[in-house]
Amino acid sequence: MTAIEITLRIYTASIFVIAIPSVFQEKKIWSSPLLPSLSLFGHVRVYILNVCWMGLTLIGGVMLLPKWFLGKIFGFDCQHEAYLVERITAETCFFLMVGAKPEIRGIENLPPNDGSVPAPVYVANHASQIDLCAVYFLDRRFKWISKDSVRYLPGVGLIMSLSQHVFIKRTGKNKKSVANLYQQSQSAVQSGQPMFFFPQGTRRMAVRLPFKDGAYKVALESESQLVPISIEIPHNVWNNWYPLCLLWGGSYDKVIMTCHKPIEVTKDMDREEIKKKTYDAIFSVIPLVGEEITELKKDK
């Protein structure tokens, strides 16, 4: 067995190990006493979702490597094909572990997928790993902002690099990384490629974190439409018996996505004002969780 073969086997096998920390990351989201903690079956489902996500993107990414290599010689890329791999992976993982598909409301509010310039900037709340699967059902191609460490995940890092998503360092001296974020985001929307932001910056279910500035700086500079997306995750999403319940005709609560009307942005608009507009729109259809209700009572 050659060194290359050994390396590939270790790289592939690492999927089954790296999926374990992802389970604990998701478990942390549900650690609030006001939310149901993950059941044993829930842990298994989160683990399988992560293994499938990394495994399918690894297979798709490896299949695209010949085209990527030829593109380096002849001047083309495989971004579209990589997006298709991402979408097939996301929808497959969602179907296997979450539900048939999310319920989408207000889809008529989405800007046309016609490559117009500047492209829109999508912003959504971020509550769970499920969000990353659900948004691909919107049938819109976009670029993500992702932390740099994702680049090294088996399969996921490969396909995101082929799709040319934007990576950013969250810690240390990251001024160059932040500048690169804005440069690549501006380049994307000015070439007709939408950007998708989770402006909370991290996943939370029990509290509503304030929105960060990144998406709004990009939208203001490019005068892009801002499209708020609400993602409502049922509190029993991991603790129901899906997909086993399909065997006896059982039901389960669906993930619900609401597409709000786009906000037309111009450079002279106030950043905090449009941030508040999107924040209010996104959370207008998502029920309050206990900790948020407690904070409101304190304010009163």
C-alpha cells in the first residue's frame, strides 16, 4: 500500500471521527433548560447527518477534481458543478434525517435567479446545523461566509473551496481576512452571484443574538437588495422519530422558512436602521423561547 493510498484512507476514515464533535456542537445549542435536550436517537441522527454531509461532498468533490485541474490550464472553473453537489448533499441529508422538505412561505418574494447585477444579499437567523441544509431548498445559488477551519473538514472543505466560498479567520490578527471577506463578497454580488449571511455569527436557539455588520456593509456598498429569511426549527426536531415514524405513518413538525419582501438598499441609508428592519422581519414569525420571554419581562 502506497503512502498516497494510506493518506486517502485516513482522510476518508476521519469523517467518522470528526462527525463526533459536530454532535456536541449541536447538543450545546439545546443545552438550555428551556429547550428539550437531545435524546439518544437525536444524537444518532445528528451524527448520521454529519457523516452523510462530509461523505457525499467528498465523493462529489473528488469527481470534480479532474475538471478543476483542467480549468487551471484552460481558464475555467467548476463552481456551478460544486454548487450542484452542495445542493444534492443538503437536500439528501435533510430528507434522511430531518424531514421530506421544509415548508417555504413567501417564496414569491425572492428576487429572480437571473444573474442580475448587483446580486441580492440574503440574511437569516442561525439556530441549528439544519439551517445549512434547509436554505438549499430555496433554489438559489449563493456564496457563504464560513470560518477558515471549515476548509479542513473532509469533503466539506474541498467542495466549498471548489465553489469558491469566502473563508474568514474569527480569532487573532484577522484584519487581512476581514478585508478579504468584503472584497470577495463585493466581487460576487457585482458579478451577479448572491451572498448568504447568518449575521448572528453563531448558532443559538434560546437567545436572539444581535446582528453583526458584515452583510449590511456589503449591501450598502453595492446597493444590493437585502432579503430577510426566517428559519423556524421545531423544538422537537431531533427528538421525534423521523425517519422511523414513516414506517407506521407517524407525523412530525416541519422546518418552516419564510421569505420576506426584499429591502431596497442605497448607500445613503443608515446601517443600524436597515439592520433593525431585517432583524424585526426575521424574528416576526419565530416564536419566542423562554429565555427571551424572561428578558422581556425584566425590561418591563
